[in-house]
Amino acid sequence: MNAKQWITKFFLLFFFFLTLVGAINYVVDPLWTFGHSNQFNKFQEGFNERQQKSNAVYFNKLKQFNGILLGSSRTTFINQYDFEGMKIYNYASNSMYPFEYKGYINFAKKNGLDNLKYIIIGLDFYGSGIANMKKLNIHYPSYYFNKSTSLFYRYKMMFLKDTLVKSFINIQYSLSEYKKHTFSRNNIKYNSRVSEEERKKAFKEGLKRHLEAMSTKKYHYDNNYINRLKEIKKENPKSQFIIFTSPITAALLTSLLDSQEKLKAYRRWLKETIDVFGEVHHFMTINSITLNLNNYCDDDHFYPYIGTLIAHKLSGKKDPNIPKDFGILLTKNNIDTFLEKFENDVKYYSHQKLKN
């Protein structure tokens, strides 16, 4: 075989494998740049939720929706189809901070969600602090949008090795019906129940990590927090804002509020939120849901069925499964009374933990 034949065979083989890689990545679509569904991509890994969801928003548009849901990884477990009488797109992603809200709202509006009737936001106490973006490994929203909208982006990504690796992971998930921290093609996040041994390990590790991140040395209240909320409220005067707090375990909550300084920040966080929006649906309390560790896979992530209760309560759907003590509507009229009782509850719970 002469040199010309070798070169010809080499390039034929190269283009064959390149075509095969592209075909697999197209069928599985781990970056959510296409809208098709099949048996090989029905469960997807959320390895970069900001980028994946922005890709889905840009390439598939949001014309069938009339609202958006923002928040952290806790909020990602809320099924967007559980909101009664609303058509909500769940745009939440891990460790989302308030400085990001404006960008994702505007990007959604530019890509089909011009009738933005509802803006639902799941707030977390850590979001009141200043974000260390480098440590969190997150970027400003424009970073992800620029990728999604770049020339030939989805076609270039089809032929990358990294994309292929994600495709094989998703094929494995889909064929094995794997549901732990995976998304459906309809943007529903699943989380299968973990064993008690796994839960205890994740709880211990998560609690340590969260307390370290929210330590007095590392946590500093963001003085611009209230202005970030005011800005999105002002820019969306026709939208109905529905604000809620995520229900982390009572153990994590009371451990975070271990000092007067933290309690002061917690009070400020709630009061500033109410100053802007008038009210907040507060689930981040000591209640029958947050006290029951069986509702969680670790110290802060509730199972999706708890997300269903939240969606039903926020949208006014009658649900007998919602405990009476799960969620209180806070306003300027009752915030002080609530905080007084809440701080007493925190002291009592902390005292009981010490006894045990």
C-alpha cells in the first residue's frame, strides 16, 4: 500500500469516527442544544446547569411558558409542572446568587418569555452574603449566554471528546433508569431515595461544608443585596413576584444561626426582602418537614415530593399533604412577632441538641 492510499484511509477513518462522535452526541444531546427525546437521553446529568438550561432556552425558546423559577440547587428539585394554573420554566441552578437573577430573567425574556407574568424566586440565606465566584466556580450570566449564542456553537460541541464522555454517562443513566440527581428532557429533576448510611454520610459532610462556608470569617452580608432585588422588581413592573425561602433541615438552620451576628443577618435578610416585595413565603423555619430528616438526602436538599408541596402552596392548590406549620407568609405586619418566636425556637432546639 503506497503513501497516498495510507493517507486516504487515514482520513476516511478519521471522518468516520468524527461522524460517529457527532451522531452519538446529537442523539444524546448532553448540552441540551436540541429538543428531541429518545431512549438514550431520557435521563441527563446536570453537570453545568447554567449552561445547559441557557442552551435549552436559546435553542428551544420559552413561548409555551408565562413564568420563570429562579433559585439554587434546592429549587432545582421543584417540578415546574406542579404550579397550579401557571406555566413555569425552572431556570434554577446550583449555588445561584441574587446578582445572577437579572441576567437570567432578561435572557428568558429575549428568548420567547416576553409574557413574563410570574417571577418565582427561591431565596437562600447564604445568598445574602457576598459571593466568592472563583471558589464557587461560577461566572456572570453573560459568560453562559455568549457561549449559547456563539456562531455554530451547538454543532462545534457535537464533535468534542468531552461532550462524548457526557453522552456515554447519560446513555448509562437512561438505560439503567438511573434517577439520582438527573434531569428528564422536560427539565424535571429526579433524586432517588438514598440509603440511611449514605444520608448520614452526606449530612455530616454537608453540614461541615456549609458551616465552614458560612463561618464568621467567611460570611459577610452583601450591602447591595436589597438593591439587586429592587432592580429586578423595577425592571419587571408587570410581573407578579412570588418569593419564598428554601426549607433546609432544622439542624443546618440552627447550626448556621449560632451567634447574635448571624441572627442579626438573618433578620436583615428577611426584612430587606419584605421591604422590596411586600411579602415572602417562609419555609426556612423549624417545622415538621425540616425536623424530619427522612425528607432529605443530606443536610439541605429535600426530595422532589417536598418541592411539590412548595409549588402547591405557592400556587394556591389545595393539598392535604401540606402540614399546617410548613410555610408562613411573612409581611411587615407579622415579621417582628415571627422573629421573636423563631429566635426562641432556635434557642430551644439548640438546647435540646446539646442535651442529646
